[in-house]
Amino acid sequence: MFDYFGAALAVLVTLGLLSYVLVGNTGLFRTLLALFVGVTAGYIASVVVRYVLAPRLLEPLRVRHWLVLTPFVFVLLLFLHRTRLSFAATPVLALLTGVAAATLVAGTVLGTLFPQIQATWQAWRGTGGLTPLQGIVVWLLVIFVLTVFFYRDPGHLPAALRWPLRAAQALGNLALTITLAVLVLRLYQTALMVLGERLWFLWQTLNRLIFG
């Protein structure tokens, strides 16, 4: 009974969310969307409490050392941000912003920039699984794309360099356009796959509920 009730509820929720395509933003859709957001927020909050606050804020109190009070002091200072004593929370906010920015930059450099440079260098050396011609094409595309960002206004350059640079920028813009188009295509492809999976779920579940 509970399995059938859960399947029927899943079908109703799925149909309610898909109703946005046919009838627009209705009260049912807004209710289901609020329910989804609430459940997601509650799940994230429980994960944060269990895996972040409990091990990093509460369990260190067992050590009984004055250094474990530092997180509590920072939290109390953050509560002063909207009061007249907001100057006391400024160092904590600066620390959080600096650490977040450093983590983001380090992740971008180590996780994206360096691997891309290494892959491009391997393509140039012929050790990345590409032929010499493909490696040259990769390097030319990299140079063309970089010219788009580093030489926005080539008007101050000599005429002998101005036109080749503009041609390289045009090719770089073309490469960026193709890349963005592929990313958008993959996004829509993923959305269509999710929609197909939901429709297949509705078909199977309705067959099971109606025909057993």
C-alpha cells in the first residue's frame, strides 16, 4: 500500500511540475516549487549541522582549550554586523572573504588553468594523443582566443600588425562562439534527457498503478 501511495504521490508531483509547460505559473506549481525548495533547504541545513557545525564547532569543546573558543567568538562578532558595533564584525568578514577568494582562485588555477596549460603543452610536444597538425591547430586556437582578451583595441599597433591581429581576434571570437554553443547544446541535451526520464517514469508508474 505504501509503495502504491508513494508512486501515486510521485506521479502527482511530477504532473504538477510539468503543468508549468501547459498552463503556466499556477498555484499548484508554486506550492510544489516551495515544497521542493523547503525540502532542499532543510536537507542542506541538516548536512551542514551534522558534517560542519557538529564536528568543527561542538566536538572541539571536549578539548577544553581556550583556542576552541575562537569559532564562537567569530560567530558572535558576525551577529554584530547589522548593529552599531558592525566595525567589530568587519575583520571577520574580511577574513571570510579573503579565504573564500583565495580558495576560489587556487581552485581555478590548480584545477583549470594548470591542467589546460599542461594539455596544451602536451599537444605541442605531440605527447597528448594528437598528431603534430592537431597540436598546431590547438596552439593556434589558444593564441587566437587569448588575443580576444589581451588586445581589445589594436588601433595603437602598426598597420602591419593591426590586420593580422584583427583576423586572429575574429577567429578567436568564432572559437568562443562555437564553444559556448556546444555548452548550451549540452545543457539543453541534459534537460531533454531529464524530461524523457520523467515521461518514462510516468508511463511506467501509471501502467503499474492502473494495470498492476
